[in-house]
Amino acid sequence: MGVKQINWDETERSAALHSYDMLDTPREQDFDDLAKVASEFCAAPIAVVNLVDSTRQFFKAEVGLGVRETPLETGFCQHAILSEDILVIPDATKDHRFDCNPLVTGEPGLRAYAGALLKSPEGLPIGTVCVLDYQPREFTHAQVEMLRFLARQAMAQLELRRTVAQQRQLLRRARSAEREKANFERVVRQASDFIGMADAHGHVLFLNDAARALVGLAADEVLRTSIWDYIAEEHHQIFREDVIPLIRAGDSCERELRLRHFGSGASVPALYSIFPMRDEIGDLLGYGFVSKDISERKAEEQRRAEVMGEAAHRIKNTLAVVQAIVSQTLKTATSLDQGRESISRRVAALASAQDILTAAEGSVADIVDVISSAMAPHDGGTGRVTMGGPSRLLAASQALGLSLALHELATNAAKYGALSGDAGNVGIEWTVSPEGAFILEWIESGGPAVATPSGTGFGSKLIKKMVAPYFQGAATLDFHAEGVRFRLEGKLAEMV
């Protein structure tokens, strides 16, 4: 947490920050959620997702400040970016870097600070996720780790947005490159493209072999006379309103249009260029046109959009689960320390489940791996935990839900149930019918006598109510004297 040896200069650090193009952008819910979680988890009145520019600090998200930027000279984060990965100040009045800061000596009287760095993939610090307090205080290890976690999530959001912007820029460059090809010399050289020619009245006179293949005309088949016949009906209006006025004015034109395939009746996405052809004195002879099949490019754009959408969806889902864990655990915690401990354990269980999903390419995980991972810390090779059931794939949401439920059951068993002594055992059995009906049972035996608890905590609610919907089923949790029993009934998601 100390000061590190700086191996960057301000010019390259500033360039890295500006590459994300996030300064002076509006507030976004994704970043607001990060600041809210930081404030709640660290019990701090102020929390900020902060981008550190050369002369100012811009707050992409903030809790408790009410402003979007402040001068750099009064900011704590100008010192944080000189740290290895996090800066913690228990009492600013006792730190020579801050004891003369007007925000410390005067209003609002800041005292404590903790900030985790936002780092680019090259390791350049561009900002922080930080919290501040008006009272001197220490920050716990769990709070420091949560700030690191939230900083990583903030960078994931920034990287996602930069990737989208870069893809758009690449598309613009690609389209610009295609436009440069729309000239007569290019048409003549690249005969593998759709190449055609029409007279001044729009009657098609010539199509090369590539053009015939693209629109489904055989080499010996008579050409359709009108250029309108080659444009898919759904793009007639675009051709009429965008293309015709330009070519009548003597200008070249390039559009993405759908062409008609005469064989299948389908429409083919194409980059369509049309330009006037004139004689040596400038009289119009007709029009040349070049089209390139962009079906694969369109498919790739769709795949890229789906990947980006899925990445954003998973990040939002993970943040939503973390926020729910923090909020619900703090509601039922008997003390702040107990709440922090419970949150840390549950977030660790969530991280373990995410590791399994990452190893399985993120969308599915084997139920055997999910159960084995959840129970590994509680067995230790003693054989007191037995498992039996078929190997089946779980959807991501089912794997996360089941992992969290098993974590709660195992934690309770270790504290109060079959795994709290030397003799108890836990059996986990599951079955899957050919139709996908799924039943899982958790049975404890040989441990201390069990009594039904007087109240229902968040863990019990999670086990009974939050997991079952993932399996479109129901769950029961019974406290038999001989041991706790949990039963989950539902069905597995269909894997395409």
C-alpha cells in the first residue's frame, strides 16, 4: 500500500486516461452502483469513482459530494495514483501530505481516505474508486479488498465502453476504405466484385460473372432491364430517396443496400457504389456500379454485438448479486463485524462459482464441479462429505445459485450442524430424469441435535427462496432433530 517507484510519465498516463473518452460524460447507473456499494460496504459518507486528469478530478460517479469535479491540487487521489494499488489514510491531520490541505484544515473537515487504483491494461493509473470519512478511522482488510474488487469492475466497464468505441471506429474506417475503391479504375481491376453498367436512363447493359452469381442469374440468362429489379423491395425507398437524387446531380453515391437474389428470392446485404461515367467532353454516357457482398461482415457485426451484450449483461448480473448480498446481509446482521464477515464469505463463494464458470467458458458448468468446489473447504479429504449423482451441465445462473446455497448450508453445518464436531456427516445426492426433472437433497446425520431456529436470516432466505427460481421449482429446508435436510426440486435449463 506504500508509494511505488514511478515508471510512467504524465504524458502517457494522460493519454491512457483520454483513450477511454469518459471525461465530462453523463452519469451512468453502472458506475453509480459501484459508488453506492463502496459507500455502504465501507460505511463511508463519501464514495467516488474518480478519473484523475492533469489539472482536475472528474467524478464519473459519486455519493455524498454533489459535484462532478474538483481541482487536482486539493484532491487526495493525486497522491493515490503514486501508490502501488491502494492508498489508505487513517487520519489526514497526521499525514504530512494532507495536514495543510484546505479540505482537511477547513470545511468539510475530511479525515480518513481509502482509494483503490483504476489501472489501464498497461498498468497506468487513471483514477480511483475511493471512500472518505469526516472522522479518523481504520479500514478493515475486507473493506480494502472490496475497494480493489470495485476498482476492477469499474475498469471492466471502462474497457467495455472503449472496445465498443474502437469497433465503431474500425467500422467507420472500413467504410471509408470501401468508398475509396468506388471509382472506375477499381471496377476494371477487381473483376471478382459485382460489376455492372447501365445507360443514362437506368437500363442495365452489363453484369460480370461475379455480379450474376451475387443476384442468382446464370451466365447465359437474359439480364433484367431495369436497375430497380436488382434492388430488394424493402430498400426501394432508400434507393429512391438517397441514391437517385445524387446520381441525377452527377455525383457518386455509396450505400449499404440489399440486392434481390433471383434464384432464392432472398435479399443479399451489399455495399453498393454507383457513379456517373462521362466522355471526354463531360457528357453523361451512363452509370457504373460496383457491389460487394457483405453478408459475412454483417454476421460478424451481429456476433460482435452479441458478445458485447453478453459481457455487459454478465457484469451487471454480478454487480446486482454483490449489491443484493451486501444489502440483505447488512439488514439481518447482528453487528457490523458479523455483517462484514458474512459478506466477505458470500462474496468469496460467488467468486469461486465465477471461477468455475470462467474455466467452462462462462456460460455453463458441470454440476459435479460446482458441488465439489463448494464443499472442498469443508471436507479436507476426511470422507465426511459424500456426493452422488450424474454429470450434467448447469446454466450460469443455476450454477451461481446452487453454489451460494451449498455455501450457506455448509457454513451452517460447520458452525452448528453435522460438521461442527468429529462424528457428523453430510450426504448430497441428486438425480436428473430423461425429461430434465432435477432433484437434489442435502442430508446431515451424526451431528449435534438440531433445533428449529427462532428467526429466519438472510442465509435461510437465500437457501429456500432465491435458489429455487433459477431451477423453476421449489426448495424446502427442514430442521430434523437428527440433522438438517434440504431438498431442491426443479428442472435443468436446456443447453443449445
